[in-house]
Amino acid sequence: MRVLVFGTFDHLHLGHQFVLEQAARRGELHVVVARDRNVERIKGRPPDQGEEQRMAGVQSAYPQAHVLLGDADDFLVPVRAVQPDIILLGYDQALPPGVTEADLPVAVERLGPFEPEKYKSSLRRKA
């Protein structure tokens, strides 16, 4: 089973690892790392780490995973390329602007949180 997750993965932390490990347990892990320009467009600020550094961090931590960069213009390009059996989202992860679950050709499942009071990226950035 091909399992797809996507995110920014800035400063890979235990909350990210929880999502990636849950996904890896379900099948063949495919990870889409957000492009710098898309992070800035969606979050209103650039990531702390560049896309290549964030991608390398995920690949280093999960060498069995298929890690790729997202598309700069079309959020669904990697979904069409991977052709996943399921897409897993983090507990607080929103779909990209203009994308709804109806646009996705597979089931979408939301994972539960992992100590969000400690491992939510926005909280960690403030610390």
C-alpha cells in the first residue's frame, strides 16, 4: 500500500516523526516536502530551513521513504505522480488552498495528535 504524507517538516521534531512513523507502519511511505515558496504563500512566512535541507532531514531520518519536493504551482502533481492508496494528514494539518478532499482520488485520514503542547511547530518556533 502506498501511503502519502506531505508537509513543511521545518526542524523535524517528534510530532513530525509521529506522523511519519504512523504512515510508515501502514505501507510504503511517500513524503512530499513543501516548496519554500508554497510555505511562504500558505503560512505567510518563509520556512526556517530551505526545501533541500528539510527534504534531506526527512530522507536521513527515514531512508526507506520516497521523499520528493512538492510542485511549485500545482499541489496535486505529486498526488498524481505517487498514486497513493491513502493520504494521511496530521491532526491540525489543512489541505492546501484550493484543494478539497473531493479533489483527491483516494481516502484521506487524519491522525491524532502527539503531545501538541510540546511538538506543534508554531509553539516550537516561539520558544
